[in-house]
Amino acid sequence: MQVLQRKWDRTFSEHSYGFRPGRSAHQAVDKAHQYVAEGYRWVVSHDILMAKLAERVSDKRVLKLIRAFLTAGVMEHGMVSPVDEGTPQGGPLSPLLSNIVLDEVDQELERRGLRFVRYADDSNIYVRSRRAGERVMVSITRFLCAKLKVNQQKSAVARPWERKFLGFSFTNGRQPKRRIAPKAVVRFKERIRELTYRTRGVSITRMAEDLTRYFRGWIGYFGKCETPSVLESLEEWTRRRLRSAIWKQWKRGTVRFAELRNRGVSKDLAAKTAGSSHGP
């Protein structure tokens, strides 16, 4: 992969950002943001699945090695399963082969003068009107179907704020802002619920350490959003989850009363709260 990437990467489109040295998902989102801000308020989304490997290799030994990689199968639960088509998911060579196959699509979009961003098999084309989007959708789908498989269910012509791209979306305003896509927020809450489950059976210290590790990675990526109120609300919600776990671990009313008093809660309010039957 390292040898082939050095040779091929410089031939790829400047609009391709996935799994390339010096390029990132944030750069792809930045470019998409730029198009929306410039007035291209309709997006044609394609979820492209690889069907074959483009021939770029003349050395038969390399071709034999790649073919062996593609047909080696994948291990799941200790059992090796065959790969009937495409490339093994998670394989180190798969992203590079994907870029090779899809570079032909990039070149066609460039030839047509379209504004687009591609990250792996997620390709967004930005146009100024629905009519233009529908026209592009028909023509590009025709082009793709002659060479690749297209997931029609995930392809659409829509407003950028109605679609997600790499976990982000955009607000509908004169000056659009980058925001966290709703599905990404849902996944965040699902993970926090798992980490703060009140009967998980770990200490609050361990729970806080697990949360910290998850937060660092999550904020490292989604911290680039431009709607801080969402981050603030998620922080408040997470703190409530953590307090509920603490309350559950205190168990008895006498312990809860003592702990609340230690934290400066008045005697009357601590007694009323510790004896409440309303739960956390």
C-alpha cells in the first residue's frame, strides 16, 4: 500500500479527500461548507460501491499480489469467510484501491466543471437549483451505472441542511454554519448511555475515565462545529447522566442525605431530596 500510494496519490483529483496523505475529513467538510456559502444550495449525494479494480498496474507480480489480497477472505468470529466482490472491509489496501476506481468518476466530474467533494465512497456535488441537481443526478447516475454499483437508496437531490456529510451538516442561513448532523448526536447519546448506565457495576472514577477517553476523540472531531449551543446542551445532558449514576450508587437515604450535606446542600432540602421516591 505504501509503495503504490506514493506512485498513484499524486494522480488523484484535488476534490478527493478520503484516506490520502495530508488530507482529512475536516478538509472535505470545509470545502463542502465553502460551496454552500458560495450559493450552491442543492446537493446531489451518491453513495458509490466499488465493483471492480481499475487497471493501473503493468507488473504481473503486483497484480497477482493484489488479487490474492482481494480473494483472501476476512476473519469473523474466528472463521474465515470469502469475499465475493469489492475489497475486504478494514483492509489496509482497500481505501487506496477505492480511490483508484473512483478517480475515474472524479475526472468526469472535473471535466463537467462541477463543484464536488468526495471522501471514500461518499460523493457530494453542489449546484444552485433543484432542476440542475436533478439533471446532474440523472446524467451522473447513468455514467456511474455503466462502471460501478450505485446505492440508489442513499442517493438524493436535497438541500445541504437536509443531508449529512461525514457526520456534519449545515444551517440554512445567509451565512451557513457547520453543525453536527442529528444522527451523530443520536449516536453520541447512545454511547454515553452505555458508559453511564446506572447498573453498569463500575466506580464513578472509572466511569469518568471512560467518558474522558470518549470525549477526547469525539470533541477532537466534532469540536469544529460552529453551533456551540449543541455542545453545551450535550455537556449538560451528560452531567445529568453522571449525577444519576452517582445517586444510584449512594443507594440508601442516609448516605444520600450525608453526601448532599457534604456538598453544601441545606439540611431541609437534603432531607427532602434523600427521602424522595422520584428517583434520580
